Amino acid sequence: MSSLIKTNTTLVKANASIQVANKLLTVGNNLPDLIPYRKGTKWGYCDNIRKIVIDCTYEDADIYRENWVRPYEGLTLNLDSIPDFSIEGKTPKWDKNRRYINMLTAIVKINSQWICIDNKGNRIPNENILGNLENYLSEYWEVWTSAECLNEFDTGIKAVQLNSKWGFVSDEYEQWTPIPVERDGRWTYTGVLGNSFKSIPCIYEEVSSYTEGIASVKLAGKWKLIDKNNIQISSEAFDSSVYFKFGLGLTTLSGKFGFIDKMGKSIIPFIYDNAYEFVDGIHSEVTINDKHGFINRFNVMVVPCIYDGFISPKFVNGLNIVVSNKSSSTPFDKVIYHEYYAPHFDCCYKVGYIDKNGAQYWED
């Protein structure tokens, strides 16, 4: 009987783990109601089953996002029925001064000019957009890059310069926060605890900042993991520094990229030519033979490595943009996508949108 109970308990735990894993993989997979869709050289919008909702008549189109606009001709709303503070949802809502409506808008290009439209395809006059269209366009590329794409170093640390060398100081004096500093060509950690300093001996060639309580240090040409007490976590050694995000650390071994856990154990094998951190905790952009794709935390290739690149290592509203160096697709307009993207990916053309399951929203 006890063996049966133990077996049932194990099965329950296994099922619970599977449910958690499935929930993790489905987080953020919801797609917007309208998705930019390219048909040949023209753009419009479709739903999540690729049915065209707004005709493909534009030279370019981008994702819908919330924006504040004044009421305009063609806006079919019973303005009196809109409360001051409506609940989150698709219904446009007034601000408290009842001057602007917060609603979904998108920018599209027609006759070489960018304009703003609502979710019915109606043009919104430039003067009705809060902050005007020019500001709206200049800030639009930022939806594809944000702090989510950066490593989050342990809190309470800021960079300082002393004698032409850079280090970090802590804003938090109540607890020990390691701070990397360089002395005589050797790297170590120091930190602040009350009014006294606690140091880790100057024995390292290089160090990384702490992420999620762990740092990587270089000694004799190899990188290893230590905790905040300078205790080596494991004997595993790597070829590059390690930064942790959502519990997984990206590093290299024998010229290939892979991921490890906080004990230094390989979780995703070192088989990729390049890789990004799991920006959203679920997906990582990887490269094989100069082609880009996405894997999930279980090393399942959810978007195959067949593309020249993506506009960002993260998905926005469940979508990403496939980029290419082939002139047969839409040239990037630096007005909204910023000069950062083309040189960064060595790709100057926009192929189309793709979701987290690899579905393509275009046809040639």
C-alpha cells in the first residue's frame, strides 16, 4: 500500500510539473486581433487565422498599440456612454478630463507618407494625435527594444569612475552587495556593509556583474561561478562570462553557445553559433549556419533557423519581424525603425511578421 501511495504521489508531482511547463510555454501566446499582413508588395491587416480584415493597400504597416487621440470624423462611439475610468479592455476610454480617447491605433505608409489609422482602417487626422504624428513616429521603434532585452544586474549598484578605472558602488548600505573593481590589472569585488567594507581577494583576471545572486569570474583563462560569499558553486568552467536571466545563464564552450543552470549544469547544449538570453523567460533567439530562429526553455525549435534575422530578440504582442538582406522585400523606413536596426543585423529589408509558433503573416 505504501508503495502505491508513493507511486501515486510521484505521478501527481509529475503531472503538476507538466502543467506548469505547459502554462509557461503558453504565456504570452495570445495574438492581437489585427496583425500586419503582406501580400506581395502591399500591406494590410489580418486576424489570427490569416483572414484579411483591412485590405492590403499600404506600402508598409506596423503593429497596433494604444494611443491617445481626440474624437474625429468616422469614430463611431457613443461618447456619453464611455466612463471616466473604464476597466481594462478593448473599449476606448476617456481620460479624466474627457479630452482624449485611449484606443488602438497603427501607423501605415501610403504614397510614401506615414499616417495613423484606427482598428477599422479609418485615417486619424495628424492634429488629433496626442503629441502629434512626428513625435509618434520618432518613438515608434522603441516598442521593439527595451530594458527587457538587457541583463538585469543585482539592484542597488551604480557605475563610478576613479583614476580612469570603472567600478561600481552600492546605494544600499544594509546588506552586502558585491561591486566589481579593478586593481593593478586584476579584478575583484568589494561592497558596502554598514560603514565597513567587505572584499573578495584580488585574484581574478576578469569578473562579471552579479545577476540573480551569481557572478562569473575568470581565472587561468576560464570562467567559473561564485556566490556573494566568493564560494565557487561548481567545478564547471566556461569560455565566456555568464549572465543569468530567468534562472538560465548564457555562455560559450568550445566556440558554441548554450545555457546552464545556477549550479553550472548544462541545460541547453552548446550547439548554437550565437544566442540571446531568454528575454521573456520563454524564448531565445539562436543562430545556426548564419540563419536565425527561436527555441524555448526545453530546447524545442519553435521558429526554425531559416531566416536572415529578426528585428528584435523579443516578441511584441506575440509578434516579431523577419528581416532580410534581399531587396525583394520592403525596405526599412528609418523614420520609425531607427538607423540602429539595419546595420545591427546587416539586413535592410522587412520580410513580414511571424508569431511565437513560427506562423508567417505574408505571401509573395
